Amino acid sequence: MGVEYKIRFPVKDRKNLEFFLTRLSKLYKEEVVVALENDGFYFCDNLGDRTIAANIFYRLIQEASNSCSQIIIDEL
């Protein structure tokens, strides 16, 4: 069991976001779980390598911020 977050933002360009996640997935294996949902990114830190998890989380926030001016991050 890990720590789950939802990075909420309007998903406008699904194809580009899916491509982003495909490239990003090469940086991690079991450390995190990432998914694109209708209202943003789902992120689960499986409490593995903290540096990798923090880097992936940061990149997700950056990508979401590129899509809109305001994002919401919820711990689930």
C-alpha cells in the first residue's frame, strides 16, 4: 500500500498527455503507479526510491501546470 494523490486539471490534449506518460514510464518501475484519468493524473507512491517518486511527482505537476493555470492536488 502506498500514498495516493490526484493531480486534478482539465484534460484537453489526451494524446499528448498519454505520450508524456509513455516517456515518463521509462524512469520508474515499481516505485510509483501513474495513470491518466478524465480529470487529471492519478499518482501512487509505493514507498520505494524516494528520489524517483519525488522526481516523477514533480514532472506530473509541471505537465499539469502546462495545461492550465490552476491545478488541485488531493491526497486520497
